[in-house]
Amino acid sequence: MKNFTLLFLCVGLCVNSFAVKHTSFGSKISKNKFAEEIFYKPGEKSTTVKVLRKPGKDMNLMLPGTIEIYFSIDGESWDLESTSACTYNSDGKILTETITYSDGSVSKYTYTYDKNGMKTSYLEQAMESEESGNLENIQRKFWEYDPVVTDFVTKQEYQSWNANTNAWEQAYLHTKVIERNKQGDVESVETRLYFANTDQYDVMEQYEMLFNDRNLVSTIIKKTLTEIAPQEYGLEEAYRFTNLEWAQCGQVLSTENLSYGTNLAKSYDIIQNGEKVATNRTTYSPAGELFSSESVLTYIDNATETFTHKLLDNNGSYEQKFLMQFEDEIMGEKYIEKYDEYKTLTEGSYYVTEDGELWDMGESNKYIPAYDGNKMTEMIFQMYNYDSGEYESVQKDVYSNHIPAAVNHVSASKNMFFDPANNTIVISENDVCSYSVYAINGTLVKSGQAKGKIDMSSLAKGAYIIRIQTGQSNMVLKFIK
């Protein structure tokens, strides 16, 4: 029986000691959201747990101006850890959060955003007590984004404050340089890391896209920085995806996330060192149903990796599952997130399996919100205790001094999809909407009002972006005709 080395590139959690010789080429299960939250034990300084204080994603919940954070050791008595005062912009994005801790120390966080609602800067300041004087700088971060794929980060910069020199110092800086052809399609993406000692950028990796006669991406080549000779480095091909066939294709920027989102690949081959090592086949749910996909990666020795992603309801609840099998050995992991009707996260659970049928819970958190009309007044955070077999309350957020949220939210593109068989955009909203269709270079090619469906038969073949506005939300979708 063969031994393998299982690599979870995006999970950060291992599944016991299952050894697999294969390399995973794309993203697998998204990193646990509750593992990314900032959580501290009682007595430690903390910012608020981000998910807990976040209002529903799509509903017009009022935003809390004041947040009190409590911790509990026994799940019954609560100790006040901190009090936050928050301000927001007209889109409901948080602008400032000033946190006063129980020991009197203060932290302040300031944010800015671009016109698409993406975070562009973050500033952290602190002082030992409100009586000690002015806030002192700690660190700051900056982000820039691609003008076409407006949530794709093209520059990320971190700086720390040096109190001795009274100046900001570079801690980290990388850029992603995107080259497009005349049709506006991405031809290459280079990741460049800045090194202060040489005052220059070095290219760390590169994606190159090749196109077929239909102007769709047919091959994606990934190159990484490699030592090609002693003390000599250069880009060498790591692998390539070839013979790509698409259910939906827009702006392809890497080999990640090709089975959900705006780019939906149906099949491709994986080439490494000039030889085919695996083939991927992906199926998707029929149009009009809750989105689901199943990708099966088959290696030349018949080992398989199966990744499934499916929505569980219209609130955004979903399940992601990854299984790897070779002969009679099988291992895997599963992650489930559940949301309520306000689109607020209520549960996140992570499971592992050694046979593909029996799933053991590896970690689970619950979030129990309380509402008063369109106000979230409280959220209790619970963690599963394996010794007692019960969920235990460890943190409570109390919200007050609410202010109205903006109604202009961007909804996920699951609320609409392109039906290539009928050349229509299908919209789940029942109201009449206004729409604008743009070519990938930003040129407006079609606009108007519609309900339920929008006819795209008059458009030439190519990639487009459609923006739809209803009375309650804005939606954006990239699609290929």
C-alpha cells in the first residue's frame, strides 16, 4: 500500500498523519473563518471578535455605535473586557473603532475604502490610559486593487512605527502586476516582493495565460522563483493547466478557485515537468438551483481528489468537502458554515474523516444573535467542549446606540447567473431592476430596466461585466458570451 503526503494549501489544519505523495495544485477548503478571528482569553487585551460584531450581510440591520465585550470562564458570569465606540461611512463600512479596555488602556483603528467598498488603509494607534496623553502610532497597512476585478489586491504594504526615529518603517511590500491584451483579457500576473536592503522588487511567481481561437483561456502556466544554479535564481515553470474548457470564464488571474465564483472551469489537464500528472473534471448544479460544484482530480496512478462546494440555503450557508483516495485508503475534511435569515453567521464546524463516511468533528463554534427589530442587540460566542460534549459560552457582545445602515450593499453573484443556452442573465430578485453592461475594457455596451431576465443575444462574443441595481441591493457579475 502506498504512502502519501496530503497537502492542504489553504486550510492550515492537517488531517492526522495521512501520507500522500501527490501535490494539490489549487485551493481546497477555505481557511476556517472562526480560526481567522481574533480571540483572547480573559485578561488579555483584544480587539472585538470580527464576526461577532458584524451585522447581517444583506439585510438593512442598524449598526452598533457601542459594543461591549464580555468574557466568561464558567459560561454564566460575565466580566467586561472592553467597550468600543464605532463610526461608519454612508455604505455601512466601519471608519473608526476606539476600544477602551478594562485596565484603562485604549486602542484606535481607522479605516478607509475605495469607491467599490474595498479597504484601502488601516491605522492602529494606542495609549496606556485616557489620561496618559495622545494616541501613539503602532502600525498601518495599505491596499490597492485591480480596476477591472475590483476585489483583487494588486499592492499590499505594511509599515510599523519606530518611536525612536519618530517615523514609519517598511515592514512588508508586494505588488501584483497585471498585463492585459487589446481585448482586455489578462495575459500575465507577476507577484513582486520588495526588499529594502536592495531597494528593489524581485519577481517571486508568475501566471501566464494562453488563449484559444474563441479568446478563452486555454492554458495557465505557473512559474516560481527557483535556484537554477548555485546562488543564481530565476523563474521556472512549476506546472501548467492545459486544455481548459469553461462553463463560465471571465478575468482569469491564477489557477485558484476555478470551480466556484465567476470563473467556472469544466475540465483541464495538469502538466508537470512536461508530463501529464492529473486531469480535472467539474460538474455544476443546473441553472436556477442553489449553486453546487464537484471537482474530481484524477492522477495517473488513479489516486483521486474530490472537492465539493455547495450552498445549503438562500441565506448563504454552505458546505465545502475535500476527499483524497488511493486504492482502499481515504482521508478528508469538511467545513460547514450556517447563516440565519439576516445573513449573520450562526455556526462554523470543521470535520475530518478516515473512511469518507464517518465524520469526526474537529472544531465547532456557534454564534447566537439576539435581535430587536432590525437591531442586533447581543451575540454570544460558544465553543464546543469535547470533554463535556456541550457548547460553552465564552464571549458575549452587547450592542447599543444603533445607527441606520446604508441600503447600498453589494450582494453575491449567486443572486444572478448567465444562462448561455438562452443568452440571458437570470435574476433571483422579483423587483424591476436597472442594469448596465460593460465590456471588459469598461465601455458601456447596454443598459436599461428588466425583471427576472435580461436578454444578451445582441452582444458580440466576449467577456462582460453587468451591474444590477434594485431597491435593496447592487449586484455585479462577470460573464462570457
